[in-house]
Amino acid sequence: MGLGAGAEHTARLGKGRGPRGTAVSGVVLLLPGGEEVSARRPSPLTAGTVRALSGHLARRGGPEGLATHVVRYRVRGWNGERAGLAGDAEWAADEVVRRYGDVPVCLVGVGMGGRAALRAAGHPAVGSVLSIAPWLPVDDTAAPEPVKQLAGRRVMIVHGTHDGRTDPERSFRLAARVKKANRDICRFEVHADGHGLRQYRAEVLALSADFVLGALFGAAFSRPVADAFAAPPPLGLRMPLASGFGRTLRKP
């Protein structure tokens, strides 16, 4: 199957969680992982990597009018300059505007979906991005990963220090490039955790909700998140995620 063979497939939004219609005042689009090169359709299991996060955010943000949707890609591959997953994320943002009107959108991606979230951030409806364990290309490529589209967006990156699938140092270097033009970026390191961030799953869920509710609805960030945004590099880009984060949060 050639890379063009998936052209007849269409991207879709998974069933929404949270309020419906005019009750929606903000939307999170969840972008699952993918592959570097593939024309195959995504496995139904792919959405499982973000389903728990989708449900957690919908429960926490429901009173504020938060709806969440998992994006179903056309094909599972990024596929070089086609950047297919980013294109699907931009389509999904368009679909949110069509369904819900002028509401703020946060892109939340994992792995290759984390790269898609960062790349699609230039969409006019997108005001914030949460990129978890993003897959990023090597730094010495002829065309470095673009960052201009992140200007004016609030951005958080979360990465396990023992991630063997996606290099945490690449996400740090990308964050450092973004910080030069956009002070509204922070990055948390989950020490000794791997790609799936299973050891500190509860803390990552709590951190994600803290960021999303603050970015979309203006809720006060917890002290660690506020400090991470305010700290100069590299401190705010290597902020450790404390064990137990979320159980005893204190707002500034």
C-alpha cells in the first residue's frame, strides 16, 4: 500500500464527553500516538492511550463547560512533509468551530500526537497546547521543527526522564527554542518514569487538569505550574513533577 492509499479515509471526532451544544464553553482535542511512516488506518486501540485522560479532563472540567473529543486520524503515519497527524488536528479544530462556535481549544497529544499538537497550534481557535512525551525528529535535520506557530499560545510539555521511545532531551531543546519567543511555555520532567508515564499516572492526570482548566477558563494555576511558567530557563523547562502532585494542591 502506498502512502497515497489512505487518501480516501477521513478524519473523525470521537464521541464527545462533557456538556453538549451551547453548554460547551471550551474543548480539548486529544491526539493519540502514531507512527513515523505508515499508510495504515489507526488501530481502534490507539485511542485507548488518551481515553483515560479524556475522561479525567471531562469530569474535572464539566462544571466549566468543558467537552473533550479524541481525534481519529485518517492514517496512523506522520509521513514526512505531509505531516498527516497535524493536518488531522487542524481539521478537528475546524470541526470544533463548526459544532460549537467560537470556543477556546486546547490540543492535548501523546507521543506522535504530542508532535501534532505542537505543530497544529497555529490554528486560530487553538490557544493552548499540552504535549506529553512528544516524538520529535533529531535536531540536526535540514528543516528543524517549526516553533513560530506557538507564539501567543500557552504551552506545557511533560516528559519522563527514562523515556526509551521518545527522547526527553529533544523536547527540552525544543522548549528552549520556543521560550526565546514565547515566555508562556513550561516543561515538567517525570523523574525515573518511562514513555507511558505509568508510575506517576495520577500525578500526570492532575497536572494535565491543572493546566487545561487554567489555560481554557482562567482558573488559577497551582503553585508548581505558576512557578514553572515564571521561572527563567532552564529552571522552568526542567521542573520536576513532585510525587503526590494533585493530592494536596495549593493555589497561589
